[in-house]
Amino acid sequence: MTNGSDLPVVGVGVVLVEDDRILLIKRGREPGRGLWAVPGGKVRHGEPMREAARREMLEETGLTVVVGDVVWVGEFIEAGHHLVLIDFSGTRTGGVLRPGDDADDARWVSLDEAADYPLTLTMHDLVDTLRT
């Protein structure tokens, strides 16, 4: 995932929590292929971050959401990837859960069990933040 320069890539995610369960997707592409994370992806040139988060949620899960406030900010630097990550809260407004785009699976996981999943590196900090 290079952007043709030495600049970091901006990624956004949606943290959707209902009944003490968080929606996770199993990543189908690198970085983090096979690991679990909140739905999200890269912001396109000229695309506002919240619109990118809404688009990624729909593409990866089939769900529509209202994107809320920032709940977590971090970064991932490894193996030629430098991602600046911004995760927003979300409220589901419709759709039917089904994995799509680059998500191999999508499921609701209790916040307590989420820490036991094979998560992307940055997800551990997000889950810890949500559990406090």
C-alpha cells in the first residue's frame, strides 16, 4: 500500500458498538491480512474523512451508519507501510451485515472477547480504550 511518495497514508475506521459488542471485520488484504479490525480503509484524494469512513463501512459490511466523533487516533509503521489511523464512532442506520470488498468475514464480538481475537496491532489499543 504505497501512495507513490514517502508520505503516510490516511486511514479511517468506524467503531460500531451495540449491546457491548463491537463489529469487526477479518482483513482480506495487506497490511494485516487475516487479522481482525474495525471496518475502514484509505481516504481517497479530496474525500472528507467521515465520508470515507461511511463508504468503507458500507463496502466492507453492507451496513449504513451515521459517523460520529473521533474515538481513537494512532499510526502503523511497518514493512514499508506508514498509516495514520483515525477511528470514528458510528451509529447503524440500516443494511444487512455481510462481508464485502476486502473483508473476508464480518461479525459482532463482545468487547471482552475482542482482545482474544487475532487483531491488527493498533486494534489492541482501541479495544483497551473502549473497555475503560
